[in-house]
Amino acid sequence: MELCLLSRIDEELDSSDVAVLCFLCRDMLNRKRLEAVRDRDHIQRLLRSNPNVFLHINTALEVLCEMERLCEMERLCEMERLCEMERLCEMERLCEMEVLCEMEVLCEMEVLCEMERLCEMERQGLLTEDRLDELQRTLEECDTQLTRTVRQHRGGECGQSVSLYSDADTAPQTGSGPDQVTVCVFVQLMERYPITCNPRGMCYIINNHHFLGTSDLRDRPGTEQDERALFSVFSKLGFEVEVERDLTGRTMLEVVQELGGRSHVQADALVVCVLSHGEKVCVFGTDGGVVPIRERDGRYEADAGAIESVPWDADFLVGMATVEEYKSFRNTRAGSIYIQELCKQLVLGAASGEDMLSVLTRVNHEVSRGLYGDSKQMPEPKYTLTKKLFLRYP
């Protein structure tokens, strides 16, 4: 082993390295003998004749190996420190984003509270054309510009009306005399559906995962994630959730008819979620049976002599995963694109106080931005709502 080691060292040396090697060998060989060295063969013979040479060489090699291990450990520690710093920076960025989102939610909630307060003032008669004291005090808390407008009018400017609009492009109306005041509350809230029951109502989930071989329809892996997400969100929103799985077309119709026959007097809303294959105006049972999404037969309810009638199909809101005749996409492990985004936006909407049409518009925006393989997806909400619908946490 030692001879091989010396041979390898000898092969790597040239004439210019002899002096350097003599200097390094001063502790192992006599200095006078080193001074007589003229070539590498001579110094090799001297090294072979000294039994302590290899001991020194092996010790030096061990020291070098240990130093190399220490350097490697130091490099690994430095990499770990850098990774930890990157994780900390990422956590700080996420925390900052979370704070900004919470601030936006709080601002939206404050605006809603102010709007509700003004509407309540109007209902109680505190806000009329000739009663502006309470309006001025309220505006002083939230909008200095509108406060200045009210003050200018109350200062006695003739022929000027006060109009407070939510839309900056809406032109104010002018008055016909010094005492005429036109007051339009700067945000007129549309009437909303009362959501006060506890529980809110029933949420019924039909989840078709496994399809029969006779249907020529594939199984729907990933749909269990959609079921789990819907169950969690609507439970938190105060609904009683029931789940039916793998129903044939006939059974789906029977279940929906039975659900429609129940009494919902003590409920604010009824939610039905159908997770299955489908086409333009229908969904499929596990046997391939066709179930119409919704039938409209034009029936109306009206009292004798009533001026207005309420359509039989009013107060419906239908969220479709995609527009007609186009595909929707589902991740076989994470769930469908539409349902997962819908659940996410329902949570955000419940926290911020947004109505359901705003929530579904944001779902459209987020889903339409994605690229799924080389395809796009565009959800489509359909509704006959006559009021604003808010789903908030109980």
C-alpha cells in the first residue's frame, strides 16, 4: 500500500516540485541528505529508507479528511441557515398578506354597517328631506366630503339640492326653491332575504362517484374531496347537511321529489348540491339515467284580482360548473375546479358580508383565469332572485 502511494505521488511530481517536496520533508529526513537531492528518484529512495515516512503521511491524510468533513458540515449548516431564513421570509410575507386581507374585510364590514345604519335611520323617520341633523352627525364619522355638502346646503344656499349617490356618474337633481331638499342616501340597500333561522335549513348533497358498467360513464375520482368541502362549508354556515351517494337516475328523482315534499316553513333556504356527470340540461344517475336540472312549466301563483303575481320559479339560484355544451374539469385527487373554488369563496363571502351574486362572480373570475391542460373553464350562475341573498355564519 505504501509503495503504491509513493508511486502515485512520484507520478504527479515534476522537476519543479522537487525543491518543494524537500522543504515538506524536513521533519522526516536529515537536512544534509535533503541538500544533496537533485531529482525525484533520489528523494523517493530517501523516503523509502525512512520507516516513519508513512506514519507521517497517514496522519496527514487523516487530518486532511477530518478537515474536509468539517468543511462539508459547515457548508451544510450554512445551507440550512439559508433555507431557514427563506422560510422565515416566506412566513413573514404570508402574515403580511393575511393582515392586508383582514384589513380589507374589516373595511368592507364597516361600510356595510354604515349602510345598514342609514337605512335604519330612514325607516325610523330620523332621515327625511327636512331632518338632516342625524344625517350630518353620521356622515361626520365616515365621509367628510359629504358632510361638507350637507353643511353647505344647511348654510342657506338657494336653489341647491343635496343628493348623495353611490355612483359618481349619477348627476344630482336641482331643487326648484330655497327650501327644497332632495336627499338620496348614498347607498340604497336592496331588500334582502331574511336569514335568521337556526339551523338555516337543509343542504342536500348527491354525490355520484361509482358508475355502473352499463352506463358507459366513467367513475369520478376526486369527487369525495368536493363532498367533504361542501359538507364542511355549509355546516359552518348553519345548515343541516345530508349526503346521498351513488344514486341511479330514478332514485335521484325520487329523492328530490321527497325533499320537495317536506315542510320548509322553519327554514330560510334549501340547498341541493349534485355532483355527477351531466349534459346541457340534465345530470346522470349512476346507471346513465337522465335527471332534468330544472323544469319550468310557466305556472304562477296569484290571488283573485291581484295586480302583480309572483312567478312559480322565482327565488332560485343555480350555480353551474360550466356554460352549456362545454366541459368542466376535476382533479382526481384534489376535487373539481368549480366546487373547490366555490367553497373557498363562500368562506370569504361569509366573513366579509358579501351577497351570493358577488360571491359567484368572484368564482367566475378565479376559475376563468386558470388553464387546465390546454383548456379553459367558465362557470355560469343562473338566478331568479328578487332580493339580495347573504349567507353568513350563525
